[in-house]
Amino acid sequence: MKSKQGYEPIGEERPLELGGRGDSSSSHNDDNNGDATTKSTLMMGAAAVILATLAFLIGRSTTTSTPGGEETAILPNLNNVPTRICEIYSSSHTSSKLLKSGSGGIQMIQTSFAEPSKQWSEVACVHVKNRRHLQEQDEELQQQEYGTAQINIDFDKVAFPDRPPILGFGGAFTEAAALNFNSLSQQGQDAVIELLFGKSGLGYTLGRTHINSCDFSVESYSHDDTDGDFTLDDFDTEVTHDLESGMVDMMLLAQKSVDESFPKEVDEYGMRIIASPWSPPSWMKAPTSDDVEGALHAELMTGSALPVCLRDGVGEDSKYAASWALFFDKFITAYANHGVKFYGVTVQNEPEFPAPWDACAYDVSHEGDFIANHLGPQLQKSHPDVKLLFFDHNKDHMVKWANELLAKDHPASKYIDGTAVHWYAGGMDRLLDGAQGNPNMHRMVSELDVMDVRKDHVLLGSEACHCPTTGYAGGDLSIAWARAMRNVHTILADLAAGSNGFIEWNLILDSIGGPNHLGNLCDSPVLAVPHRALDAEKDFPAQLSFEHAGHPFGEVHGDNKTREELNAEGSPAKYLDVGVVVQPMYYYVGHITRFVRPGSRAVHGLVGASAGDPEVRTFRPKGQRVAGGGINDLARNGIEVTLWPCEGSTRQEWLLNEQKQLQVFGHDWLGAPTTSCLAKKPDKDFDGLLLTTCNIDENKSGLFEVLPVEGKQSKVHIVSSNNKKSCLVVQPLRNNGGAYGPRGGPQVNVGSCDHPWAEWGFDSITGEITSSAFDALGGVCLTTGWPFLQVGAFDTSATTAANGAVIVTNEAGEHANYVIENRGETVLAASIPPKSIQTITFN
């Protein structure tokens, strides 16, 4: 599964105040190899502290640290300001192509933290033909000195017209998912299939499964355990384990649901499943440090030797590599015989990580040799229609691997059809999952063009989940909501960068996030709780026999809530009654999957600054010193620093402190103020500046001086105190920002002060640092991560009745007014509540 590189538990256990449970404190070390001797303690201790830290995503305190260092009460800026109802301005000639005559025009649905039980609820929109009404409303809002964000859309500007369209979204058919699915009654199973794959549900069309076992299996298993069986005569051609666990049947039910729900998509798209190996049979693997001295092969499928797991390497003469490639062939054939035809396979799940669970490591060179010498030729001979995706790991090293293996002179390149990538940050801090690496996605798409890779090369998000355990078990709705918001942000950002789809990890898990035979419990949008079904027998166990983790994170708080309480929190009682918990992330991701169907394409869309007075911002009124939007929950070490249109929020508020560091402020998971500082040099993997510790002794943060630019009023250089010739400079995204455009997330780096993009504005009163690099398009502000207010826009006309869809998300603790303009013409004006998502379709 995901990388947890180099975990080491330290110190003593201490209680943490999160939903009444006691967790452990752990620290992070950067050694990627980990320590196989601490596997059990490592997984439990690391997971426990991570759950607690997830609380930071939603501010628990009513105070924030300002650039002056004092604590100031944060109250919603817009409480006394009129909010917009949904008003449609459909008379524009440039908007007419979006609206089919007589169809009713625009529709908006909303899911909001303020009303968690009203998911996908329709917002009543009114048609306004007189644009003077909009001008009058703007004047009223401007009198209050609050801004209206300008969301600029261009449905004629497809971001990646020469690349494949969006293939869809989905989740993984693991053994854990199948066991939980089969624990439900027939009514429960029918509900889950419709929830995940049906027309009234998410409408998933992508899936993933494991070749042999993964960590989300009850135990390690292989389809051929005969040592030395190089021709795989003993391979289980019935894949009996997967049949008996229910994995195959669940895939067939999903395929049937997709075919019946989306008949117009079937011929070109339909249900597409990829298969990924976690580990070969142990007899194929080289011994690890855990094995006895002199062992001929690894005893277990867990862990891996380095730099490659296979016993005799991956050279042309490797018997084990050849047999392992044949294993793929037989696995694909076995599933096809059961009616499941795979769309593709990945070479290896997380090849850079010798995980404490089922694993097989490769470095880039060895994966390339395995593809070129064995797997590529084997698949080309036996399954030429099955796509081969490489990498299947985190975004940090994706471009490095692509530069080597996709080069035309590399013998593996001719066999590779796509790239699979995970959303994890690696390391200890689970709150960075889904928050890192988006500029690398842009860089990757640019590399595909530069290297002249085939235009049909697929870039697919192949795994994402939140850990540890589940929102239901933790019992804190704010944490579950924060996870939902992170999911949607990452999906929209990846699609804007050129991704072709996004696959969640497990489709369904139990109440605590298992089973997992290494105790690596995680979350999923839908959970099986058969003990809560109305027809459950008396004393039906809360944990079934396949779940042997016990209660590693303490009490399961969701079990202590009534069906009415859970229903009010957004887990509908009608599903609880058949033993199913539907979590907030389900409804959030549905704002995308239900409307951005396969065949859709990302189009230009960006939340710009507010119109009118340049000092007025979406979240900060004119004259206010403290930034708005609520706490900065991205003021966290490891977050990338980027540039976006200014919104006046705490994510764009900086202080040049007494130590000459550029500092940002937020809150940790207990509500206490936290700080991070701008690093002094770019990260080697992400190629831009990140937030880092402000501890001067650690020597990671930059020391800066703000000096006026000679002859340019109000322009400054932010000069490195260590090197007077080095300044902060704007580093544009490699593919010109993809669907967001050049102002949507360019990086910041250190470079020559003579560079024209080394000129900044620094307002020490508001804390804004602005760049004029894109003045022709509009100003941008230095931002921690991404703004509170975000948008994704899509041409959906290929397979839906709607011509377009716009998804607006607001992660702030305050509502925001906005106007959507298509090619400069206003089509809609509205407000979005705090911690909410809206989808607008143009029918």
C-alpha cells in the first residue's frame, strides 16, 4: 500500500485528546529503508498518532496567531454581509453554447458541513435577465467592502486536447473489500453496488485489484507456492482464493452495474480494472535481513531485499524474473476465464518501498530491466491488449523514473502504455497525503510532450486513502469532513494537471478500517457495519472473524451513536438499516464522479481575485489587518509554497520575523498555534521551496531581507541573507499551469536578483507577498499549498446530457461570494458556505 518510509517509534505512550482515545506519539526518520525488526510496533505506533493529527485539518480553536504574534479572535468576515443566492444570467451570447434550448439551463447541487445530512441537495437558482441587477448587487457588496471572487471559465479552452480524455474514477477490489461486502445481507450488497457503481451512486468505472495478496488481505497468499516451479505448472488457474473470498464475483457485479447504468459509455469505456502485484511468491524472492543466514529465498512475502526483490535479479537469463512475468500472464488469463478482462497491469505496487507488508522492491534501473527483458515481451506475446503501467508510487520520483524509462532509446519504453501514481507523501506525516506533488504532475505531462511519448500514454492516479482507521471509528465529524475536502482537492488538482483518472484504495472496509494483516488500518468512503443492520441477529459481533486487529485505536465511537445521530451527521439511516455507513468523502467525491463522466476533458478554470478595489479580497475586507478564511491548516512543514490569485486568506499571510525568516501561522491538531517557515533551498524531489521548521539551529529555513528595487516604486527584492545575489523568484509550471493556467500554482524558488520575476510587493500590514510576474493576467500571492476557494471545470458533452460542469470547493471557515464568467461573460452569481462543495452543470 502506501509508503511509510523509515518509521521509528520513540518515547512513551501518552494520552491524546481525540474522541476519548489514547494514542501513541512517534517520530519520523528519513531513511527510506525502514527497519524490518520493528514492523509490528512501527505500524501501530505510527498509525495511532496519525489519527490524532488529522484533527488539525479543521480548526478547533477560535483564535489564530497574526503576523504580529498575538492571538486574535477569528470571526467570520461575512456574517453581516449579504450572500448571493444562485442567480443565472443566461442571456449572454457567449454562454448560449452551454445551454441547450428549452432544457432549463443551469443546475446547482451542494453538500455542506453546515447541513451534513443534505448531501447532493439542489440549490434553487433564479434566472435574471437584467444585468443591472448584478451590478446593483455588486455595489451593495462593495459598500460592505467585501469582495466577490471572479471564477474565470473558458469551455472552449481544453487543457490537454492531444492527450486521452478522463477515463473515470473508482476504487480497489481487495480481499478486505470483498469480505466486507459479503458480510452484508443481500439488501446491503445491492445497496453497496448501487452506491459505488450505479447511476444514482458514484458511477465508478475504474477499479484495481492485487495479484496475490496485499496488506488488505487476511494473510499472505500466492497462486503458486511450489518452489522451483518456473513453468508454473502448479499455478491455480481457478484463482480459487480470489473466488472464495468473493473478489471475482464483486468485480462481475460491478461490471454488470456499470453496463446497465451507463449503456452509452460501455462500448468506449465501461468498467476498467487494473491489476497490481504486491509480492511474488516467497520462493521467487531473495532473502531479507529477517531471514536466517544462508537462506536460499525469503521465508515470507512481506518485506523485500534491495535493490530488487527477485532471487537472481532481472537480467535476460533470470529464471525467477521470467517465471514472475509468466505469473502475470497466467493471472490475466485466469481472470479472463471468469469474465473479468483487465484493462491493464502495473509492474509493481510502490517499487521504491520495501514495505513491512507484502512487497517487492525495484529501483528504476531494475524495473526497467524487468520490463524490457521479461514482462514487456511476455504481455506483448500473450495479452497485447492489456496496458502496461509503470511506477505506481508517489509523485516525488515520478518524473525521474519517466526521464529514464520513457526515453526512446530505453528498451523498456516501447512496452510502456502509461504511468500510475499514488497520492501519499511518504514519511511519518499522514496529513501531507494528497497535499504534495501537484507541480510534479504538471512537470510529468510536460515531460511526456518533450520526450515525444505516445499521445495515448495514460497518467492515472492509482491509489489514495486516509489513514489510520476510519472517520466512523474516530467519531469526529470534522475529521471526516476534512478527509473529504482533501480527496476532492487532490482529484481536481490532478485532473487540472493532466491526469486521466483517480482510483481510491479499498472500495469498502469495516468499522475500524480493515481487515489488514499488518494492522495498517485505513479509511474508505463506504463501510460495512452488518451488526447495525435492522435484521442483524441479537449479539451480532461488531467485528467479524476476519478482523483480528482488535481495537488498536480504542473505542469505535460511531458504534456509540444512534441511527438518528448518524443520520443527522450525514450517514443516512436507510443505509445503516442494511449495515452500511456512507461517509462524507463519498458525497464529496460524488460531486465529481457523477458529472465528470468518462470522455470528459478539463477546461480552463481558475478562481481569480475579487473585482474592483485591489485591496478588497474574497476573505478579507478593505482595511482589515487580519486575513480571513479561518485558520491556515496548511501551515505545516512539507507543504509546497505556490502562487495563486489573491484571496485575502490566512493561507496567503506571511511575517518577516525578527530572525529574518518568512513565517506562516496555523493550528495543530489540538488547536494550539503552529508555525512554519520558508525553506532556504528547493526540495530535491519537488524542485521548489517548501515550508520547513523555523528552528534556526536546524538550518533549514531561509533568512531573507526585503530591499527596494531601484527605480521601481513599491517593488522589492526578497534577498537571501546568506547570498546577497540570490532572491526569491517565480518558477512557472512546466505545462503552463494546465487547466488552471499560468497563475494556478507556479512554484517559488531561489535565483538571480536580476531576473524580472524576482520583483515582489510585500505588504507588512496584511502579510501579503505579491508577484507581478503575470500582471497581464492578474496578480498572484505567495500561498501555502493552495487557496481555500478552488474550482475545477470540465467539458462533459462527450458522454453526458450536460455540456459542462463546474465544481467549486470552499475549505474556509467562512462563506464566499463568487461570480462565474465564461469567456468574460457572467453566467452565474452565488455564494458557497464554509466547508462546502457545489457542482454546477450546464444542461
